[in-house]
Amino acid sequence: MRSTARERNWSGTVTYSAERVVRPRSIDEAAELVAGSGRVHGLGTRHSFNDVADAPGILLDLTGIPTDLVVDPEAGTASMGAGTRYGAVAPALDRAGFALHNTGSLPHISLGGAIATGTHGSGTALGSLSTAVRSLELIGPDGSTRTLRRGDPDFDGSVLHLGLFGIVTRVEVDVQPTYRMRQDRFGPVPWDVFTANVAAVHAAAYSVCAFTLFGDEVGEVLLKSRVPAGAEDVAVPEDLFGGPRLPGLAADGHHTARDGSVGPWWDRLPHFPIDTVPSHGSEVQSEHFVPLRHAAAALDALRGLADRIQPHLHVCELRTMAADPLWLSPTQGEDVLCIAFTWQKHPEAVAALLPDLEARLAPFGGRPHWGKTSSLDADAVEALWPRLPEVRRLVAAADPDRVFASSFGARVLRT
């Protein structure tokens, strides 16, 4: 057990208010801690840029619980400890002949934390990482364990849960036969050409990511192409909407291979290698989701703030996600463009800019990422997530004494 005097998130921009952080070594130990403590909340790999994972009392870091990977080939599922990092389990899945449909750009995050906050990869036909969930095992307020399964009543309201329903200890996700991929670079694409063809650009490969500084162009577009089973390779274009194919970059300690070489899915879908830490977290992140049909107008609206954005920006990444039915998903009901800002570590300047940035996105229904910085208050959040009252009902039923309550939940969701 440790004091939280120095306990912070990955970027060092959030200091946790909890009394202590505890790292149980087993599910039984975690259950005992829940049953014997007043207030408890789950803590993932600390990659949230706000206090969504913070709460009074005890924070449970589940990364010490063994992965215990179990693959069911007939059911097409894999189950594992919720604290397992994607980068730790992906090669094992591949060796067993299976793969996930997608990963985030950073493979060092845990499955439990990614699912809880709606983290995602990119792909207009691909759902967020939460959409792969087949079941969740979680500890309730009395220390007992229950299981939520796809098809259960209110399952769609409980998957993306923000830690408010209990301590998720084990996750079961959909898997599919393993596959290989290649990653190629294109650009620059003129701004007006890109915005006129946002949907088509992002439909050009299995997974597509674009990068911009809100100048006259989108500087780089990554095409992550799936190689069919039995094929040695797949053809890619030499030009993408006026952006030529760029010289390839081999894998290094900072990025996965972007040279058109074919490799495992787990070493092409993420941007960063699984065996190295990509940076020291010298950044602040905000991310905003708008319906894909509004993508061009939303990007042009933000570009009007370029002179204020650019001094504080590392880069802005543009991704897409498929619609899903999850009640708290930023993609609930409609395909979206994800506008992800990696800011320089200027938290005060970013906080001052966000209200104007989010006001530019308000006409397009811009929703924030639950795990990143935002200026939106409870009224704005209520208007963006119409099923939030039903989520509150589920939270009240699962945790009537509010053992798992968080300051973020009370402030932003009114739970």
C-alpha cells in the first residue's frame, strides 16, 4: 500500500486524490479489499488525462493479477485478466492462431481501462474496443462476483462503464482467425481535397489514420492494409487523393514499420511497438467525436482556430469509428470522425482553449472522449448522451450505496 502523494497519471498532469493505491495479486485479494473498504475504484494503466479513474478511498490497480489467457476457438472468444495490456496478450493470441479486430495506437494500455472509457483504434467499418466485449466479470459492492454477458438486459448500458458498476476483473472478447498487415505512408494531401473526401480517404484501407497541424495540408496519412489469408501481400496505390506514397520507414524504438512490409496484425495496427515505451508522457490529450457526415464542416470550423491551436500542438490525429449501440459510447448510433489532439504539456493553455474549441464543435454534436480533457459540464454532457438517465438507473441498481462512486461521475454524469 502506497501513499498517493506522488501517484499521478501517465503524463503527470493528474494527481490522484485517493488515500492509497493498492495492487492486488489475485481476484480474491481484490474482492477482500472491496468488501472491507468504504470507497473503491478501479485504476487502469493511468493513461487517462482527467480524473475519470480517480475517487476517494482506495484505487485498485489490477495489472498485478495474472493474465490467465483462455482461448475458446469454437466460441471465437478469448478471456483474460482485465489489467492485461494489449501488447502483452496480442502476440500470445497470434501464436494461438487468433487476432483482435482492432487495437488502439498505444498497445501499453489495459483491456479493462480501454473498455471502460471507450478507447478505440481506427476504421470506418470497425467498432471501438468496447464493442468486442462478450462478457465482463466484476466485483460488486459486497465483494461478490457477477458476470455481465452480451444479450443480457441492459448489457449495452453496462459495457462502457467508467468504473461505476464495480471492479472489472476479467474480460471476454471476440477474436477472429489471425491475419497479417502492412502499413504505408502517403501525403501531403491538400486541406480542401482532404476535407472534401474525408470518408473516402478513411475507407481506403482496413484502418486509416491522418495527421495534421491545421495548416494548408494534412501532412501524412497512414494506410493499414489487411493481407488476405494465403496471400503474400496486397496492392496499395501510389497516390492517395493527390498525396504521393512516401518513402517507407522501418520499425524503430518509436514507431511500428511504415515501409509496406508485411507483418503481424499486432505490429501494424498500433503506431507504437509493444516492447518499448513510446514517450515520457510529455503531453496533454483531448479528443472529440463528430458524426462522419459533419466531418468536413467540423474540421474547417476548427481550422479557424489554427493560430491559437498551433502554438500548443504536437499533432492532431484523425481517425474513424463505426456506429455502435453502447449507451455511453461516443459513437452511439452513428459513424464518427475522431479528432484527437496531442497537445504539448501546456495544461493551463489547453484548458483555456478547450471551451472555444468545443464550442466550434457544438453545432455538429461533438462528444468528448471520456478519458481525455474536456471543458463540457454536466448539462452539455446530458444533451449529448440521451441515454444517460438510463445509465444512472443501472448505476443505482448495481451500487446503491455508491461504493464505486467517483468525483468525475458525480460532476460530469450526475451519478
